[in-house]
Amino acid sequence: MIRSVLALMIAFPAAALAQVDQSVGDFEDLFRQFEGEVWPTPDEIRPAHGAPGPDYWQQQVDYDIDVSLNEDQNRVIGGARITYTNNSPYELEFLWFLMDQNRFRRDSWGNLTSIVSETDQVSQSQAHAMMRYREWEGGFNVYALTDERGVPMDYTIVDTLMRIDLDEPLASGDSISFSIAWDYNLVEENVIRARAGYQCFEEEIENGDCIYLVAQWFPRAAAFTDYEGWHNLAFLGSGEFTLEFGNYEVDITVPADFIVSATGELQNPEEVLTEAQRERLATAMTSEEPVFIVTPEEALENEREGTAATATWRFAATNVRDFAFAGSRKFIWDALGVQQEGEGDAPDVVLAMSFYPNENEPIWSAWSTRVIEHTLDVYSGFSFPYPYPTAQSVSGPVGGMEYPMITFNGPRTVRDEDGNITYSRGTKRFLVGVIAHEIGHIYFPMTVNSDERQWAWMDEGINSFLDYMAQLAWEENYPSTEAEPDSIIPYMISEDHQPIMTQPDSVRRLGPNAYAKPATALVILRETILGRELFDEAFRTYSRRWRFRRPTPYDFFRTMEEVSGHDLDWFWRGWFYSTDHVDLGISNIVQGTINTEDPEIENALEREEANAVESMTVRSNREAGYRTYSERNPEVRDYYTINDAHTVTEREREAYERLVADLDEWEAEFLNSGLNLYFMTFRNDGGVVMPVILDITFTDGETEHVRIPAQIWRRHQDEVIWPYLTEREILRVELDPLHEIADADRSDNVFPPQIQRSRIELYRSSSSTNMLQDQDLTVGQGSLETRPENEGDDD
């Protein structure tokens, strides 16, 4: 009880806490409704059925950007004309923009609040980053902000946010344009984790060329929404980004020998690609196999030559919430046209592309673009056709990160001293898994535009659920267990367990909290609670309702309930709002046979039960040949000596005849059925209510699979007794036989209890702990001294 209330205090509004008392005793209604108490009140913007309402609105921000990459200084220099359209019903006196590169200033809130877990150690990565900050600093340098007339505009920087003050309020329905110029130092990603940055190859192939992954690289409009107003949570590192949709035209100037991958479609291929490359791109659109646009041999030759000239790549993107790009002279480039059944503005052919250095071969050319193709097929089946013309996987120092139409992914092969190329099973799994995950993010949250800064699970958890489906569909027995119910148990019973609804910057272990636990919850919801047909229809409806819009968790919860026809407040409460875990068990089973009320039958059974256990003294007397007094003196015997208490009397027979005459047909059938009525006692020791799933095995060898809905716990949350009527005799009952519900303690899942099994390893004692031997110490005159390294043994 205490644990559940603490969880509620973390996640529920204060107004709801005042209504927590639910009974005089310790009863807690785990099926209590969220509507009206915890979830926001529905309105015409976000109605109770979970779809966008008639008054739904969101802002639009369009960007026209020129950016150049200074390779010598690892620096980005940019200028943009930004047009902000106010679609809200309110006038705006100022605009807030995200300045996420300020996270890498020495005095940023993220840096100043960075902590360590111990007082006697620091990790290598932490130490490396701290040393780098002594000589390097990131962060935006804004050197011009002007309105359309060229007049400077007032602005204020607040850590990773910038407020632009307007001379006149921006009325509802109006737009404003202004220009901004900035630069900043790129992060070396392998030193300071940044979700973007550069990596240089010093002695791998030739000359130390670099790969640049550029993201969060321009001032981006902060979200202004109906449920929060201006989103002003600073970027501290864990909470990702919630942004506004808009149209982009971006000119990217890089060294002329660079290959560039970016959000959107290339607008000037004739200026930056050779004729052969353009022909290969055209071939790729209809090919059944990936086509090299830049071959491994060409990429190797390209990085050997180098150039001081520059080239400008022009990209355009429509209705996207962000823009990222990557560039390197090391890139191999392959592409494949993926056919799909377009819908609305969705294209009929998506150009799947991969960009990677020779250091990643042969696994990237074998799988990267193919994984994109596979991911689009799986995700589109669960949601909607892929909405953009390109889907790209780019290799670099970032382990995995997503942006519209472009993703950054990290797995590489290993070369030994002899130059042999190898990769582990884990590397293959990482490559397939991370590309599926990051490409999947183009659906969630790049299209279904959830708020990552507040609710990381809405993109990471939902996406982990779907990429798990994609991984299992990649090949038979694919080694992925990230969303299997049993896999989440260690986290759910740990001291670090926090509600999924916790803001991500406050989460201690983001991986299990925002990725694995919600993914597991959705697997259970699909496979065990709703079934695939109901879940898939509800999830597809949610996805289509909210593509290119901004859903909240409550829109997701409400949609899943409305479409599936299931009230799921109990499920959201246990899995998303609490720190309880699942621990169901069978504490007892009582077998009852039906009393026929026929004294001829029942009295005989009572006699049998009464005589089932014989007195030890009586048995010993009999075995010793001892005879009772009445056996030796028959004259003292009477009616009660000859007839025991279970002898049927005439009065009992007459009473039974009157009873039979008055019985309804069903009563007579029930009394004479010979059925067994079992009373099974189930316990809920973990706090999370779940369905009770049973395999009931009978003495005839047959097994029945029974699924009892979670509502069995609605009046008693700790223990319930469930009746089960059968003509057969039960031999064994197992709870959760298929490991579906993440049950933390399975020792009480079988009744009668069974002997537990384990594999025994032979314990071998450790070697001597003689410190003189371990430390190479010798006895000196009066003390122990460390022997000098150059001193040999006497013999």
C-alpha cells in the first residue's frame, strides 16, 4: 500500500491525491477511473475519445538556411531566415527557441549539474570529457538577429533557450519573419556524448579524414502547445526534443569531395554528383537490390585525394519537425527504391540509402539498406505508409540517433593486427537492431510528434516495441529479448524502479524505464490483454489520428481504450504510473465434491472420512491382540454399539424424499452430477493486477488453458478465491505457464508445489592469499620491504 501511494505522489496531480482515501480499511481500488481525477479534462482540442478535436491547432515554423562546415576548425557557420506562423488562438508577445548546443558550454545547467556515483572513482569517459572542457567549449555564438527591415531584435539567452522579444504581439493567424546568424564548435562525439558531432580516423586507412554528423545545429522553435504553453524545460541531456513542423530549404557548403546525406531531397544533383552517380541513383529507384552510388573503391580513392575546393548541396524538405545532415569524403553510398502503397501525400517509392566508410565493410553494404527496407514494411503495417521520399542510415560516432529522413548509427567491424575483418554476433544484432530502431523513429516521433522532453516513453517505448517486432521478423530465432516479459523483471523489482511517466531528466536508468518497460507493457497488452486483432486496430488508429500532430499520453491511452472496447485504467496505473511489480501466486487449492444430500451416500462418505485416520493407540492395541471390554462381554452392547453415528435413519430417508420432491430440475442435476468444485486461492504480492493465466492438468493427462481477466482483483487486490467446476480430477495447476506477465517470483506458480531444480557447479577454493607470494614481498631486517624490480633471487 505504501509503495503504491508513493508512486502516485510521483506521477499524479495534487488535486487527485486529495481523493486517494477509498475505504475505512486498507482497500485500494486498482480499477479506479483516471478520467476526472488524473487525466486532463477533455475539451474540443483533445476530446475524451482520444482523437484531435475540432479546435486542435499547432504552430508552423519554416526555415531557409545557409550553412557551411569548416573542416579545419570543426566549426559550423550558419544563417537562416525563419518564418513563424501563429496558428494558436492567442497572441504572442515573444517567441522561444531551442539553443541545444549551449548544453556544451562549460557553465551550462547540464554541465554544472553533472554528478558521479562514487567519491573514490570516476569513469574514463567522464574524466576525458572533463579534460576536454578545459581546452574546448561549445555553445552557440549568435552574432546577428534582425527583423525583415534589418533592425536588430532583442533577445535573452536562458541556458539552452532563447527568448526573442517582439515589438508588437503576433496575433492569431499572423506570421513573422526574421533572420539570425550564428556559429559554434562541433563536439568530438567520442569524447563528449552529444547525439551528434565528428569523428576522425587517424590510422585506419589513409590520412585521418573525418565523418561529420550535424544535428541540433540551428536555433529551432520551441513548442507552443495547448497543454503547456511554451515548453521551457532546458536541455540537460536525457530529455530529447519536441518541435514544430515546417518546411525547409537548406544550402550546405562543404569540401567539394564530400558526400552529403541530409533530411529531405537533393535539389541540385547535377551540380554535386557525377553523371555516373546520377544514373546509378535513377537505377536504384527501380532495382531489386541495393545499388552503389559511390562504390567502396571510389570512396577510398576519394579520401586519398582531398581538395581545398567547396561545393554546395541544396536540400528541400516539406512538413518535417527538424533537419540534420552528415558529410564525409569517406562515404560509400548505396541506395534502393522501396515500393509501398502510398496513401495521401505518402510516396509510392521511398529511396532507402546508407552512407558509411570502408571501415564498416562488409556488414553495412550487406544489411544497412536492407534493414531500412524491412523496417518500413513492418512499421507501415502497424501504423501508416512511410510519409517521406527518403529514409537514410548514416554511419558515424553516434551509437544511434534519429531525425526526419536521416538516422545516425554506430556499429562497425573489427580489424585484427593481420588486417582480417571480423564481427561478433552482438555487432550484427546491434546493426540490425539500431537501424530498425532509429529508422522507426521517423514514424515515432518524427511523424507522430510526441513530446520527448516530458514523456520519453512515447517515442522510445513505442518505438522499442515496434523495433522488437521488426527484429523478430528479420530472421528465424533472432536473438532479441528486449521486450520479453521476463526480461524486465530485474528492473521492476530494483530500487531504481521509477514510474514510466517520470520526466526523463529525473530517470535514473533511462534504458529500462523509457525503452524496455513500456515496450514490454505493449507486448503484454497486445499478446495477453487485448489480443492482436484489437490491439493492432487500436494502435493503427492512434498512429493515423496523430501523424503530423502532437499527441499526449492521454490521447494514446484514450484511443487504445475507445477503439479496443477495453477499459484499461488498471493497466496504465500498474505499468505506467506505479513502481509496483507483478508477482502473482497460487497459495492454496481446495477440492470440493458436491454433497448429494442423499443420506445413503453422504453418511457412508462421512464414515469413510471419520475412519480415514486411526488412533495410534487403537492401532497398536489391535496389533497387540488386545480386545475391548464389550468384545469380551457382549451383554453390554446396545444399539449405539452396533450402529455408529453415520447409520442412516428412517427420518433421514423421509427428509431426503421430501427434499427431492421439491428440487428444481437444475438442482437435481447439480446434486447428482458428481462434479468437482475446486477453490483456488490466488495472491497478488507485487501490487500490479494482471490476468490470471492457468494451465490445469488433470489426472487423465489432459490440460486445459484458462485465462481469467484482471478484473478478478477488482474487489480484493491482495487475495482472491476462484471457483472452478469440472467433472475431472485436477493433478496440477500452473500460473503463467508461457511467461506472459513478467511474474517476478515463480516459486509459487505451481500447485501442488514442486521440487525446484538447479544446475550445480563445483566450487573450487581460491589460491593462497599469502601476501608475501602475491605481492612479491621479502623479509628484511626488522621489516617487510618491497623487493626492487632489478633485484634477482639469491639462487
